[in-house]
Amino acid sequence: MTQHAGDAGWDEDDVPEWADRVMATVAAEVRRRRKELRMSAQDLADRCEEIGHPIPRNVIANMESGRRANLPLVDVLVLAEALQTPPLTLIYPVGYAPEVQRLPFRDTEPTWDALHWFTGDLDEHSYQLDTMLRRFHRHVGLQRAAFAAIRGEKHERWKAETASTPTKRAEAEQDREDYAERAFQAKYELRSLRTSIREHGGTPPLLPPELHDVDPPEPDTATEERL
């Protein structure tokens, strides 16, 4: 069990030991993923150079064997791209590392839990999720709801147009109206949320063409200037 800061006999050397564990986890996942893709260390080095951040073959070999003393964040980002995987999976290799030590002086915990801590997708009373991050999480949910309603409305419109009986046509039309109302509500909430993001100094995510009507139209400044 890892000692905690303040415990009798805790040693500050536990901090570099924790850093070594994090680096060892990343190195092991880089090696596993590289072999999974049937890439040699030279192949990986060549790909990193193509991306624009060279990491020599000997550096990669030293990292995988534990001889490298540090692993910069920029290297993790480029290695992840070269290995065609999200950077997060190198740090928290879910399914391949059962447990990780999230921070110094902490016990190990399931990798899945640590990953959720890193991304902010967690439900812990000891954490107050960043307000802007919470807004972006909400944005994702509303955007999905709007897409689902739009798809549903289109499908029910098709069912109404191809219905074989008046009863089926009426049922499809009612369902279409229900989906249309859901889409309207999701878009309304999205517009309000995006306004809130801007009011708090943030920039909302780009919207897909299907949701082009969520944001209010840009003012015609040329016309206003003429007036």
C-alpha cells in the first residue's frame, strides 16, 4: 500500500517513484500498441518525424526498456498520434492495466476510475466539476438529443408519406410532431447554453450543418453602418 503524505514514516522519495510508475505505464502501452500495429521502433520513430516532432529510435527503445529518465507531454501526444490511439489510452490503458496510481501518496485504483477522473466524467462529492467543462458536457448531451429528434422526425415523415392506410399515416404524423417538438426543445436549450458559454468568456463548439439554426443569425453590420 502506498503511504500518504502525513503518515508516520512517509518518504518524499515516493513522489519520484510515482512518476516512474506513470512513465512505466505509458512505456508499456506504447510498446504493446506498437507491436499490435506490427511496427518496429524505427517505424514508430519515422512516423513521429512525419508528424513533425522527431523521437529517435534509440529514445523510444530506452523509454520502453525503462532507461529513459523522463517523458515529456509533447512526446506522449505525438506517440499517441503515431500509434493511432488517443493520448488518454497511453496514460490510462483501460483493459491492459487493471490498476494505476492516480497521484502520489495514493493507493492504486481501477484504471477505468482514474480515466474518468482525468476526463472529468466522474461523480465524486469531493470534486466540484469545472463550470465551463460542465457546460461542454451538457452541450454534447443536447446535441445528441437534437440529432436523435431530427432523425426521428425525418423517419416519421417518410412513414407518413408512404403509409398504406389513413390510420398509419395519422400515427406517423403524430410521432413526427412529437419528434419535431423534441428537436425544437433541444435546439432551444442549446441556444441558451451557447449564450451562457459566451457570456462567461468561452467559445462554444462548432455546430454541424444540421444545427445551423441554433445560433441566432449574425447581424448585418454593413446594412447597419449604411443606416
